[in-house]
Amino acid sequence: MPAAPERLRWPAEAIWQAVEPLWPGFTVEVLPEIDSTNTELMRRCRAGRLEPVLLVAEHQSAGRGRLGRSWVSSPGASLTFSLGLPMRPPDWAGLSLAVGVSVAERLAALGVAGLALKWPNDLWLGAAKLGGILIETASMGAQRYAVLGVGLNVRKPDLPQPQPAAGSVPLVPAAGLQSVLKLNAPQVLGQVVPALMQDVRHFEREGWPAFAQRFAALDGLAGRRVLLSDGREGLACGLGAGGALRLQTVDGLIEVVSGEVSVRPQD
Ligand code: BTN
């Protein structure tokens, strides 16, 4: 008889207690299945629901990644959640980088070695992708609502992953957190979210400069030759003031903004 799927116990109450003092009105919601936690929070935002919320899905049927890609995972194979937050930072530049820093630092503090951030939105374990971040925002009157989506592979994905354009280095998914950390998806969530909510508050006050050095310590591209999806290539030289990727190319030093390109290390 096939093994019954693991029944997950989500630490919703503990997360709520840790976060609510910092984010009044905060709620936690766990759904067995939805199309995409980002899509759902954007729908709620458009319907005028702008309260701070953590939405977790045990399974997403239409998870989304950057640049129109999909985030594919079978039930239990990835930790997928989104935070919907009314935010007022003076400058939004670098928010997704700050989220990556927060998640990576927390996992490293739990003992995961070999983590790196691949600008702009990927979390890598060794030479393979462990997770990704998808940030979306919407304005409702004077308010701006941010949806911060995080997907982390808990097990090595057993479904084919969307691949970058032909000619790029193929994307190899990492073995998953459970190969290096004896925590399941709910336990990882309980460790990551309270620290992330503090870091997002910090970002609201201080902006990207408060995270720049922390990112540099985790920068998985610095000093490597990289190829952009628009054909440009060069040597990655860290990030510029607003979190743009600095590339030394044959035509000089350029700054790449995260908008529409994807980046692959060539080595
Ligand atoms: C990427 O690698 O391009 C970003 C992946 C982001 C995936 C997460 S899973 C939770 C949230 N809901 C989604 O549909 N996407 C994000």
C-alpha cells in the first residue's frame, strides 16, 4: 500500500503571536490547495482587502515565477507562501533582494551551508536552485499593497521545471531543504516568517541600503562571468546603489535593473 501523505501541522498560532505586535491586524491562513498564493492575494487586493496576511498553500495548481514562468511543485514538495502587506517605504527599490537576504540568512542560521543569492530573485544551494521570490504590488487609492511570494523546494522537485531560454545553462533544481535540514515545511515556515516580517519593517524604514552589505555576503554571482537573457555578458561586480546588478562588459561597466532579464552564470 502506498504511504499516506504526511499530515502537516502548521504553526499558525505561533507565527501570529510573533508577528502581530509588529503588524497589527495580521492574520495567518493555510489552504490545502489554491492556484497561486500570489494570485489570490492580488485578487483580494483588487477587491479592497488590504490587511496584512500570510497565506500558505500546501499545493499550488498554477504557481507563478518571474518573467511569466511557472513555479511547478507536487504536493508536499515545496513550501509556498505569500505575504500580503500594506507598505509605505520611501523607496521600493531592492525589496525583493531584501526578502531573499532575510530568508537566506534565516536558513543559514538554522545550519544550511552553501546558500547563495543569485540576483535578482533566486536562492541557490550549491550550484542549484533552491527557491525563488516573486514580488508584486498594486495601488488601491493612496495605499500600496505588496505581495511577497516565496517558494522553497523542500524535496527535490519530481516534476519537470521550466527552463531558461535555449543556449543558457540549464536550471538544475537543488535536492531540497530536507537533504540538509531536518525540518519539514511547516517548521521552516515558522522559522522564516517572523524574521522576514521584522526585516520587511526594517526595509520600510531604512530601504535597500540597510541590506546591501548583507546581500554582498551572500552574493552568488560576484566575480563570476554571467550571461543575460538579452545576450549581454560580463563579469558580475556586485550591486549598485538601488540594487542593480553591476556588470563589467567589453563596453564598460553597466548596471542591469531586474525588470525583464534573467541571468545565468557561465561557469
Ligand atoms: C521564481 O523563481 O521565478 C519565483 C518563484 C516564486 C514562487 C512563489 S511560490 C508562492 C508564491 N505564489 C506563486 O505563485 N509564486 C510565489
